Amino acid sequence: MYDENNIFAKIIRGEIPCNKIYEDDTSLFFHDINPTAKIHALGVPKSSCIDFADFINKNNSSIVAGFFNNVEIVIDKLGIKDSGYRLISNSGINGRQEVPHFHIHILGGERL
Ligand code: AMP
């Protein structure tokens, strides 16, 4: 079951600040508080979804496509489109997901 009090839900509700990169009605992108690369951004849909499968299953195709279009916009905004980057989404125990709200890590700015 989705935990309404996970840290990303609080960031989406504006209860906790974030270093925002991009936001629209359906998603929010911000810098990771503990970056593991020179550039480490996170992207979250605003709807309540635990992981990738939950996001895909609970949302219609225009929301899903909109989210991934925004990932591309943020990659461009971060200036890493040409130099390259890595997209990661951890899920569950084996994926070592820490925050139970679906998110994409965008890593780049250096050779990973
Ligand atoms: P994951 O292991 O995929 O669930 O990754 C969770 C990520 O969230 C980690 O990279 C954390 O550094 C990051 N994180 C946790 N709290 C915050 C926060 N308040 N603001 C930004 N990033 C955070």
C-alpha cells in the first residue's frame, strides 16, 4: 500500500523543500540530496505510485508519455543530452529502492 508520508510525497505536497529543476501539473524534477554523480537529478510523477509497475498500471498512456517527455526536457535543461547520461529506477528489495514513490534517477555530468 502507498505510504502518503514518504519523503517524495512530502516534497510533492511542498511540506519539505527541494532543489527544483522542472515542474508541471503531473511531475516534479529536483536534485538528489546525496548525489552519486556530478549531476544527479530525480523525477517523480505527482500521482501516488510506489514503483515503475504501479506507475504504469495506475496511469493512462498520456500521463505516462508526459512523464517520460519531461525526463527528456530535464536532460536537455541539465545540458547532458550530448555528453550522455544514465537513467535508473530502483524497485523493491532486490532493486534496493529506499523511497517508496516511483522515481527516475538521471545521472551524468561525468564518465560514470
Ligand atoms: P532510491 O534508492 O532509488 O529509492 O533512491 C532514493 C534517492 O532519494 C536517494 O538517491 C536519496 O539520496 C534521495 N533523497 C532522499 N531524500 C531526499 C530529499 N529530501 N531530497 C532529495 N533527494 C532525496
